[in-house]
Amino acid sequence: MLSSIGRAALQRGGAGARYVSTNRAAFSIWSLQRVNASRGANGSNTKSQLAISIPRFYTTATKTVTKPKTTVTKTTKTTKTKPKTTAKKPVRKPKKAAKPKAKKPKAKKPKKPTKKVLTEDQQLRVDVRSLKERALSPPTGGANTAWSIVFQQEIKQAGGGPGPSGVANSAKTAAAKYKALSPQEKESLNQKANENKALTDIAFKKWVETHTPEQIRDANNARSALKRKLGKHHAYPPITDPRLPKRAASAYLFFVKDRFTSGDFKGISIVEATRLIAAEWKALAAGERKPFEARSEADKQRYYQEFKTVYHQDSAGAAKSTA
């Protein structure tokens, strides 16, 4: 049971206050009364303190005051925002779909041709064909002797028949006809041959001038090679060109020339005279050969100089001599 002081304290709390348990409140009041009674002080102070402490106890322990929330409304300045002007992007035209490139078929690598091994006869034919292309073909004129005129007339008539045997037969027949010619007929044929030779020389000279000295030199080298490969019976004479430098003569050739011009070999055949001159050269002492060797050396220097002037380069002999 609560005392009158306790009930009065509860009534001061108000209707909206929240209360704790009744037993707890009574126990608190009872403990306070005991403390004050034990102190033995005046009763008025005790009652006044008790009266003050009770409402404070209850107000702090049982009542939670909630302050009303005051909402502060902040005034925000509204600034007018200018509308953003966005530049219109140019409309891109849709790209045309690229046509798929047609794949090129891979080119097959050409097979390396296998080198064919030629026989000696086949290789000779290949070499001869190449040499003939380099040898050039100078123009051929009419017959330049009385005998050649008779022989050509006989071949045209084909009196001996076709083939090599026919040519041989034609040659025999032409020889017989030539021997039977009168002096007047031979004179007429000689005049015709001289006219043919003059015309041939003019045509040949014009043809040579259409080629360089280097080309004529290469053609003569090819003609020499053809003569070695095919034999002497194949006619590939060198092409005469006055622009080409004349080769230097050896000491022996100077000796032979001097011996033939001496007149010691009149009435002797060339073959026999050549044999005798060769024997004389072998019998000469070293001192006797020196004049001919000096003339040969001077002729070499002349040839080297002319070779460089015509071909615009040093000859092989000049390069060896200066090395």
C-alpha cells in the first residue's frame, strides 16, 4: 500500500506519464524513508526532501519526454537553367556492304625443267647453231672470175644432177667447157667478172659499215670456231674490215717475208721454200735473231695502240705486258 506522499507523487506525474512497476516504486520510497529516519534530523526537512525526490525519481525513471520535431524548411534559390543547345550530328550514310573479294587461286609453282643431258652430236649441233648466229652473213655478189662464171652456169643448168655427186659432175663438165673457151670468150668472161667484183665490193663495204668493229671481231671469232669444229672443207673465211687493227707479226714472219722478197726462191714451190726457210731460222744464232725480234716488238706496240683506239679497251697482250 502507498502512503499519502506516494500517491500524491503519482498524481503529479500526469495522465500521459509512463509508470514503472508499483512494487518497485514502493520499495524506492520505503528505502528513502529509512535513510531519513536513521539520520534523526528534523522531520520537516525529511519530508520536504522526500517530496522533492519522489517526483524527480519518477520523472526521470518513468517518463521520457519527446520534443516535438521542428522541421526547418530551407528556401533554395531557383536559378533558371538555360536549355542546352546540342548541335545536330550529321547523319552518317550507311556504308555499303563491301563485296567479298574473290579469292585468287594460288598459282602453282612451275616445275623446274630437268636439264636434258645431250649427246656429243646434239651438243655439237647446239654449238654450231649458236656460232652461225654470231658469224653473220655478209652479202654474196656475182662470180668474180671467168672460171666461177662457167661453173655457176653449169650448176644452174643442173647438168650433173642433184646432190654432192651432181655438184662434182657439174664441176667436171664446167672444167671441160672452160678449157674449150677461145681467148675472146675468156676476155668477155673476165670483163664480166671484174664488173661483178666491183659491185660486190661496194655492197660488202656498205654492209660492213652497218656493223661495229666489235661485232665484226666477234663474228670472225665465231667463224674461226666453226672452222675448227666443222673442218676446213666448210667455208667460213674471216670478214675483212679495214677498221680492224692488223695483228702484230712475229719475228719469224718478218724473217720469212725478207727471205721471200730476196728472190732466192724463184722457181721453187711455196711448200718447198717454206721448208727451207724454217730450217734457216732454226740455224740462226741468238744475236742474228735480235733484229727480227726488235721489229716484232715494235709491231706489237703498234697493234696495242690501234686495238685501244678501235675497241676502247686494252688488248689481252697489253694487259699482260703492263702487269
